[in-house]
Amino acid sequence: MKFTALIVVMVFIAFDILTGWLKALYTGTFNSSVMRQGLFHKLGELLALGLGYACEYTFPLISLNVSVPFAGAIATYIVIMEVASIVENLAKLNPELAGILGKFFSKDKIQAEAEGGVHLEPENEPTDRT
């Protein structure tokens, strides 16, 4: 199937959105502007995947024969990002999962989520400007 990567990515994005909504409802932090920002991030992920497909299918048309599975590589990266986000959401919903999931993911980040830590968006993270 040509667009298997798209389907897989969409499943993980949907699961992340669902667990994010549940986390926000559970913690009482539902915020439409944060949700809107997150949806734009998800749209960016889908556009990046579309770029991968465009590269795969159009490069041969201009005699650029590169046998790199662009869409598959981009999809793999997106799925890994989504799994990390889903794990953070689940740890917030059920802190007991933090110990189990910490065996496979960053224990510090999962534990911080379970204890009510704040997840900073990249544009809000402090930068070192030396």
C-alpha cells in the first residue's frame, strides 16, 4: 500500500490528541489556544510527511534517482515523537505507569509529568546564548 506511512502517522497523532485531551481534562488545564497550537504542530507533521512522499514520487520525474525512503524515514521520526508524547500524557493520567514506562523512556521527564511538571514547548525553552 502506497500510503501506509500516512495511515500509521495519523493513528499515532490521533492517539496523542486523545491522550492530550484526557490529560487536560483530568488536570483541569484545558486551554483552547494550547490545543490550537498543538493542532498546527500536527498539521506540520503531516505536511512534512507529504514532503517526503513528494520527494519520493517526483525526484524520478526529473531524473534524480535517489533510492531513499523519505516518507518512511519521516514517518518513523514522527511516530517516535508521538509515542514519547503519548507516554508523557499517560504518565500524567496514571502516575503508577511512570515507573513502568520509565524503563523504556526518560525516567526524569516521565516522573516530572507524573508529578505535575510543566512541559515546555520548544519556543518557550530557555536558550544558552554564550
